[in-house]
Amino acid sequence: MGEFTFIGMWHSMGVLAKTVFITLIIFSVWSLAVGIERYFFYKRTQKQSSLFLKMVEKYLSEGKMEEAIELAKNKKFKDSHVAQVLYAGLQELTSQEAMGASYEEKIESAKRAIERARVMRIEKLKRGMTILATVGATAPFVGLFGTVFGIINAFQGMAATGSGGIGAVAAGIAEALVTTGTGIGVAIPAVWFFNLFTARIEIFTNEMGNAASELIDFFIKKHGK
């Protein structure tokens, strides 16, 4: 073996160990790209939804349905989970009113439209989560796979040279453990992103449910008047 550095270990690695290492680097870049994209997407979603709620509450309290619908479909709120759900409900309610549907039909139809929009939005919010979960769960095992074969190669080398003792295999084992360390290093940020985003999605899901309930309550009160 050459100099005991990363470059020295890289040159001493076998083809399989190098393949495993490169695979882990690809996993790392992939999961980090997804994590960063999702982070800024959720941040944008939260910001747009907070602004939208402040504006739509004013329109609804004044009974301005058309203005509320126009606001919900405005492009500056295209990433707002709350805007998308309320738009579906508002649009369905106005559509049912135009068709002369009964009060019960309007409410039930709006609830179904809101639920469809909520499910679609949750799917969009969960985009990329499978990648993070897969990388977080498999990266350590991929690294361990490389380590196992690296250790096998180290012992085979010892057997071929006829030398014994820990010194004869220490360098080979050190090289082999690089892939395990890399696998763990790749998995940690992926798992961290996954847990962080799972909690964020749950918050967004609750916000959509609360906004939908408030919209339905608003129309029930309006009908009562």
C-alpha cells in the first residue's frame, strides 16, 4: 500500500470498492439535491400560505367570493397548499350555486372537491421523500457491502503473501472501512432531511384541514343568516 491518505487508499482500492464509493457519492449528491430543493419549496409554500390566509380572510368576511377565487388562483400563490385547497372548495361552491344545487349538495360537493385537492397537494408535498428514505436506509448497507469485500481482499492478500499478524491486514481493513464510513456519512443528512420534512408535511396537512373546515363553517354560518 502507498501513503496512508485518502488518495493513497483510493489508488489501493479494488474495482468493487471504488464502484461502491462512487455509488455512495452519487447517492449523496442526489439526496442533498432533493433535500435542498424540498427545503426551499417548503419555505416558499409556508410564506405564500401565510400571506394568502391574511388576504383571503378579508374577502370571505366581506362575502367577496369571486375576489377570493381570483386570489386563490393567482400565480403568486401557486405553491401555497392552503390556496390550492381553498380554491377547489370555493370553485365547487360557486359552481354548485350556479346550478341551483341544494344547500346539502353544495356542502357535500365542496367537501369532496377539497378532499381531492388535499390528497393531490399532499402527494406534491411528499415528492422526493422516497428518495431520502431509500438513501437513508440503504447507504450504510451499501457501504458495508464494500467493506465486507474489502476485508475479504485483505485476507486474500495476506494468504497470498504468506505474511501474518494484524499489520499485514491493517491497511487493507482501513481501506475497506472507508466505504462503511462513507455510507454512514451519506445516510445521516438523508435521514435528517426525511425526519424534518415529514414533520413539516404533517403541519401543512393540518393547516389544509383547518382551512377547509373554516371554509365549510363559513358557508354554514352564511346559510344560517
